[in-house]
Amino acid sequence: MSDVPAGTDRLAALPPLGPGACARRREEPLTQSDLAAYASASGDLNPIHLDDAAARAAGLPGVVVMGMLPAGLLGRLAADWLGLEQLEHFSVRFRRPIWPGEPLDLEARVEELDEESVELALALEVDGEVRIDGRASGRVGSRSGASEGRSL
Amino acid sequence: MELEELQSREGEVLDRFRFEVSPSRVAAFSAALRAPGDSTDVPPTFLQAAALNRSVVPHLALGFDAARVRHADQSFRFFEPIRVGSVLDVSVRLEKAFEREGGSGRLLFAIVESDYRDGEALVARSAATLVQLGGEAR
């Protein structure tokens, strides 16, 4: 396994893209340093995500995760599974706040699949409660890797 | 703020700017999303970094009360893959405004759409639904 580049183990763990197939990924809880890194990379410098005092002043119990950070984790799961080049649409709805320290269970499920396109239902849950849901769709292409093992 | 006032601004361009999909921006964004260190993929949500680096904040430009605004949903449509090194011309506009009654009063919604063009080609379109929760305006 020493010749396998870092990170591909997670790609390899995704199941073939078939009818009803489901891909799951558990992410370690987000830490305040994860939030700081995302703030810097995205430009989302709203202090309710970075400073406990500012969050409390806004009526929150403490810093709240910016929704686009876990949404981005869902986006990566969808892109890893469908293939980034094949991805045509990705959308999320923010249903409940996410707090630092919560374990994140990501799920993508094939809802529709034909010769030309695939549609996924996406969900991000904390202890079984959906905090973000969404959809992703794309072309069913022949790019190597992304659709390998696909069964129709 | 009245709904009619907001609806009269539907179609208004709120911001225009140029955004480089630079290797360093993509690398920082990917790392923040826990992508493998050797990944050169542009994460699907990367275009959000374009919007958030701007001084023009759509919900403020629309007169929303920042303390009561929430991000309800976000979508991205890709007509072409986003390539590292691309320089994109971004145009942000108010697409639609509407209201609904919620449990805590009137909810005011704005759908803000952004177009990303590489030259003449429309490569992506994103949409954010922003909601101002009920309560007295400050």
C-alpha cells in the first residue's frame, strides 16, 4: 500500500455508483481552529464563527459553525463519488445549526440513475438528526476513476 | 423594509468583480475542507470564496438587518468545470424577493444569484437564499 497516494483510501472506500447505492463518510468534529482555517480560506470573517464573546453577544451559546464549511464537506463527498468533472449541480439547505465538537455523519444516496445522468440525495446528520440536506447531480461519464465499478 | 421595495430591485446588479481561481486560494480552501494534501481538485463550494472576499455584502446592500439574517440554502450549477488558473468575471444580482409567515412573524426572503464567466462563456451560476427573520427592524 506504500505506493498509494495519501487520501485515496477515502476515495477507494466509496461504493460503486449503482441504483440505491449509498456512500457514507464520518468526519471528525470541527474544532475552532478548523473554523479559523475556513474563515481565512473563504473570507467568511463573521465573528459569530470565531469569537465566543461575539457569538454570545448575538444570543448564541458560543461560536457556531459556518454552514458552508460542513456543506463543503458534503460537496467533496458528492464530487469524489460522481467525479468532479461530471458534477453539474450541488445544492444544500441549512436546517439546524452545527456546533464545534459535534461528530458529522455524511451520506449520499443515489436517487435516480440512467444512462446519461445521476442524482444524489445528500444529508449531514449529528446523532441521527439532519442538520443539512441537499442534492447533487451530474452526467454519467466515462472519465476513468469516477464511474469505475458503476453498475447499471 | 417593505417587500414591494425589495421586489422593485429584482434584477438589480449588486456587485461585479473579477476573481482568480488561484492555486493558493484553491489549496487553502481545499485544506480547510480536509481534502487530501495532494488534491488539485477545486471543491464544488469554492466559488463561495469569491463572494465572501468582497466588501459588498448582498444582504446589507439589500437593507437586511444583519443580526436577523440567516443563510437558508445555497446552490451551484456548473456548465464547465472550474479550472485552477481561470480568471472569472462575477456578477451578483437580486434574482427574487418574497415573504412568508413564519412561527415568529414575517420572514423576508431574497434569492441572490451570481454568474461566473470566463470570457464570454458562462461557466457557473450560484444562488443563495437569504432570510431575514421576523421581529422589529432595528
